[in-house]
Amino acid sequence: MNEFNRDARAQAFDKLPKEIKSFLMSDQIVSNFQDIGKLHGLNIEKTGALADTVNLVLLGLISPGEFTHTVQDALNTDESKALAIAETTEKTIFSKVRESLQKNTKTEETKKNPESTQKEDILAEIENPTPVQPPISSAGVVIPKTPQPQTVAHEFIAGKMNEPVSLPAQKYNADPYREPLA
């Protein structure tokens, strides 16, 4: 599991929106952790590890996409149980602060990686490309593309596709499928 010192956690907490701060300080989140622990049969130590992991996500120190894998590592459990725990946590805890969490995560990712906005622009260009302009000669005339001649192989295959295909007839003494012959 990712280890973050007290100073990093304090700095992240100071940057949080008020909604997430108040949720982290509430008694409701503690009872949610206890309920999740009881539901999935976690002992108090593993429930504490789950709470720590959830707090790291809420602080923006771990991205929500890494949550399931981090839970699996922190609780030393199999993937299916980690997915079930992550699903329950999503329903009981993350759903309550989803909008604030998304804004906080996007802000943190942009600060950590300013190139991410460039990447998003590049991806948008790939998904919605601008039409390619044909080359223009120095005189300002558009040079049309010349059609490519078909190769010999294409002509050969096209000729074979237009002819009827007949396979040589084979006479069998016995039925290859072992069915009685009439």
C-alpha cells in the first residue's frame, strides 16, 4: 500500500473542499467503515486498513481507479473479494461525495501532470480529426491524386472469383461418415 507521511496527508486535507472535510470528520464515515467490515467479515485491523485506503482516495493521494487494487494489496485478499468490498465502499461512502471527489481528483491530476490537458487535446483531435487538404502546388493549383492501378494479383483473384468453382467428384466405397449407404 502507498505510504504517505503525516505532512502529505495534512497538506492534502487542507486543500480539500469543505464537503469532503466535513464528511471525513463525521461519525457517519466511522459507522460506514464498521458496517462494511461486518458485511465482508473483516477484522478490526483490516477494517482500519480499508479506512486508511478510503481516506487516501478522499484526500486525493490515490486515484479512484487504483482503489480496488490498493484494497486488494492492503487487505491481502483475492481480487473477487476486493471487488466486492470496493463496490460496497462505492455505494456507502464514495457516492455521497462523488462530485467533490471528481473535482478534487481532476485538480490534483492537472497539478501533478500539466501535460494531461495536452493529452486530452491530442485525444480529442484523434477522435474528431480535421479533414486533410489535398496538396497545393506553388502556383496555387490543387494537385489531384492519381488513381492507383490494380496489381496483377488483384486482377488474378478477381478473375477467379467470377468463375464457377467445381471440385472433382470422389467415389467412396464406404461412407466417410459411417452412415448406411442406400
